Amino acid sequence: MTLLDTLNDPNPSTRLQTALTAGTHADPTHTDALVTRCATEPDFFVRDMLTWALTRLPPETTVPRLLTELHSPNPQARSQALHTLSKIGDHGTWPAITRTLLHDPHDDVARSAWRAAVILAPTSEHPALAAELTTQLGRGDRTLRLSLSRAIATLADAAEPALTTALTNHDPTVRAHAHATRRLLHDPDAAFTPDIDEAIRIVALGPQQPDPTGETPC
């Protein structure tokens, strides 16, 4: 029985153990089988173990195979390849994180692309990346928005100009998300609450002037 056969076993515990064994006894000849299974594996824990197993293999073997997956019509194949590339951390793969992937219509793919991009992009590319990521503000549900905000916050000061621009967007949902992201950037422990009414109020009032009494306006 081949590794791929065992990885297709109906029992997730068997698949998990197989992926663990593949990573423990790292064999480059298993690359294709592991990547192939990543594209279809339904169990989160097994997928995570498959990624770990791939990171144990030589990058010169895994990276080219993963880059090929970025063009797959299968969203899970793209998402898992991006996730694994971010874990390998080869900065030479940064050019493969295209605008198309950052705007992928499948949320899981876009989320993985955002995370991979902020890890792999060189510092010189951070301002442009922040500007690109802020075009996705307001997208999806709270979980997806939090993922995007965390990715943008990873870019630190490079994200400030893009967020400042987003705070004047005509869409109140975008403004709310930008405000919540900026708060997260300055205080990672802050609650993530994209309050649309608050965003509308902030934009309507404009920059607040210092109170001559020294009190903070309510």
C-alpha cells in the first residue's frame, strides 16, 4: 500500500498518523502524495499535520510543487499551498503571491494569501501591500475581517497611510473596518468591533481638535 493510499483511508486517525509518520521520516519522494492530499483532506487536524510534514522536507523539493498548486482550479489546493508556503517562509516565493490570490473570490484562499503575503513580502513592499490589502476592507463576516485586520496590523507603521485613506472611504462598512484595524494596530489586545455607526460619526466629525481645557472630548 502506498503513502497516498493510506492518506486516503476513511479513518481520520489513520490519515493523521500517516502524515505524522511522513513528517517524522522525511522522504522527498513523498512530496507529491502529501501535496495531493492537502487539496482534498477534509479534516483540519490532518491538514495541519500534512503541512507540518511538508515543512520537514527540503524546500527545493516542496516549493516548486506548491507553487504549481497556486494555479489549481481547486480552492482548497490554492489555500493549503499558500498556508504551507507561509510556514516554509522562503521569501523568494513572494512574487507568487499575486494580486489575483489576494483578491481570490474564495474566502479561505484570500485569507491564506493575506497571511502568506505579510510573512513573505520584503519590507520595501510593505506600504504597497498594505494599500492592496485595505482594498479588501469590509469583506466577509467578522472572522474574515479579523483575519484581514491582523494581517494588515502585522505591517505596523507601513499600514498607517493606507488605513488613513480607508477612513475616508464612501462605504461606512469599510470605514468601520479601517477604524477597528487601526485600533488593533495600536493596541493588539483591543476588542475587535467594527462599529459602523462609530465609523460614520468619526468621519462626519473629522479630526478632533485638542480641548483647551485638556479634557478628552466625549
